[in-house]
Amino acid sequence: MSTPGGSRDAEDSTPSSDSGTGASSSKPKQAPRSVSLLTPAQLQRKRAQDRESQRQTRARVKQTIAELERRVEMLTEELQLTRLENASLQEKNQLAPPGTIRQASAVSHAVPESEPKFFPEGRAAIVQQQSRMLVPYTGMPPKLSDSMIFEGQISTGPSLETVIDPSLFYVYQDFEQHQPILSIPVWEARPVNYPATCKFDKIVLDLVATLKPVHQTGGNALEFSNPSFPHISALLNPQQHSMMYPLAAEIVSKVIYVFTMDSLPEQIAIMWNMCTLIRWMISGSEDDYYDMPDWMRPTAAQIVTAHPIWADMYCWPKARERLCRNPMYHDTYEALTNAANETLSINWPYRGEDTLIKISNSEFAINPAFITHIRNLDNWTLSAAFIDKYPEFDGEINIGKPRTWGGSTFKQ
């Protein structure tokens, strides 16, 4: 039997139940997640999406590992150079302890009667260095000693110590050993170069090898100690001054007049750049090292990474770092140099002949104002056309207006 009170309770309970149902119906319903409810087509599509997602994740992880590996290598190289510089400042004249660096046998660099058309030793060095870039990542940095090259030979032994230059140079240790770098003055740490990979390399390497022993007996003093080094007479008449100024005359006759341009300011700038750098490569002296502008001094990659010597001649440090670290550039001398020489400019704002001053009726010298000008890296530029061909160098070289053609030249 129902009562009035019971009827009210029943009526009150009904809207309460309805309101609860309304509240639950306002929430969005979630689709079932079980793959058993998917059709075969949907299941296949889901699996394909999962595989693609996993592939992309693996690719991102692989790329991150490769970037971190390159970063570790770069920072390690920079740390080695910093340690070397610090040690040279603390122990200015201290040489390596006797017996810590093995002596390398002297290798003849005599120029053959006929110029070779190919450079097999240099090509082999490039191939070996490029093959290192294809080694799978193993979780540990690569051993520097596996690919150090010096004096026309390729070192492939498992030794922890590798001599890079027959002259005083420091020993490379495996990264895993965390052993201290052998301390020598920073100005004695020369770049490590392949054997010749092109005709330009052969010219420079032969020139260094020829003048090194001459320098040890004081035979280069007349040229290297000349206040007007490099002497402009070698540019105006290299044949006549080849005995007095052999370094400058050789660079002018075999490089400036063959590989570069006819514009006098750029000719003098390239001659000055190459002569100043190669003089230090030959002498290894403190004075010659610090006479170079800081941007010309070797970077960490030049000292610890084997590379062609033509890369050392590029004036922009960040570009040299790229050229040294990445073997893909090591056999691109002709293409890169042609692209650079098309628009290389020293941006001299005056007449071409103003790069020289007349000392006497028959003698000229490089204008000191021009030397100050070329010692400023901001004045060395290429045009945007170079970046169009090699966009990866953007931000690493200076971009400016193309060179003004028709400048004065004293080329004979």
C-alpha cells in the first residue's frame, strides 16, 4: 500500500535519476581503444602509422647522436688547442722531454722532372679520411691516431702515439685514455696535412720541404728577416729575384700568376697572406707566428685533423674549420677555388698603384697602409654568388661587393 509520503519520495527519486543521466550524457564518449574492434583496413593503417612514427623517432635519435658526436669531437679539439696554448704561455721555452716523441725519417720532396697528372698518395689519404666518416656510431669517439698523415705517408697502426710533423710536435692520445697533452709552445704546433692532392698542394709542400733545411742553416735570413717581407720585387719580376727572395718568387710565379687573378691589390694581398703563413710553416718561430694576424693562425681542426694544405690558405677561420673537419671538401680544390677567385676582393678603396710606394727610381715597397688594410679580416670578402653555390658557408665567410675589374697590374 502506498502512502502520500511514499508517492512523493518516488516522484522525487525520478527526476534525480534523470538529472544524473543528463550529466553523464554531457561528457564526450571515448572511442574504444582495443585493436580487436578495428576493421582489417583500419588495423593495417594503424600499424603503418606506428611503423612510420617509430622510423621517425629512430631517425631523430640517430641525428641527435651524430650531432652530439660531432660536437664532442669539436669541443675536444678546441680543448686540446686551449691546453696547448696555456702550456706554451706557462712554459714559454720548454721543449718536450727527450724520448717522448719518436723521430720520423726524413722524406725527400725533390720535384720530379715532369709534373704528375695524378696524386695517388693524397687521393688515398682523402679516401681513408672519408671512410672514417662512414664508421657506425659505437658510443665512443673515434681514435685520432687511426688516420694521422705526415710527410707523404699514412699511419694506420694501433699505437696511441702518432707523430704528425717530423719537426717538434705534440703527441695525440686516444680520447678514452684521458691522458694529458704533451706541452710544447703553441707556435710549434703546425697543421697536419695530407700528401699533395692537387698541383697547388704539390707546389706548396715542395716549397716548404725545400726551404726548411735551408732555413736551419740560416739560408732564408735575407728574405725572412727583411723589413719589407714579402718583398714586392718578387711580384714585379719573380725571375730576376728568385735567388734573393725564393719564397715570394716561387709563390708569385707558380701560384699568383697561374691560379689567381690579375687585379694588383688582390695579387699583393694573396702574396702577403701566403708568404706570411708559409714563412711560419718553415721556421716554426715564435716571432713569425705572432707576426701573423690572429685569424691566420691555425685553428684546432687544422692542428688535429688531417687535411690538404690548400685549406690552410683560406683566410676565414670558420671556413677553414669546415674544410678541415669534413672530408667531402678535401678533393674539391679546383671547384672551391675557382668559385672564390671569381669574386674575391680586398676592398681597397684607392687606386691599384696606391698599394705601392716608391723607395727609389728602381725599387718599390708595399704601402704600409695597404698592409694594415689586408691585416683586417673584415676587408676580405666574396660576393653572394659564392654562397649561392655553397650555402653551407653562409656566416663563415665575409660577403661583400664583387671585385672591381680593370685594376692596375704590374704582371710582366
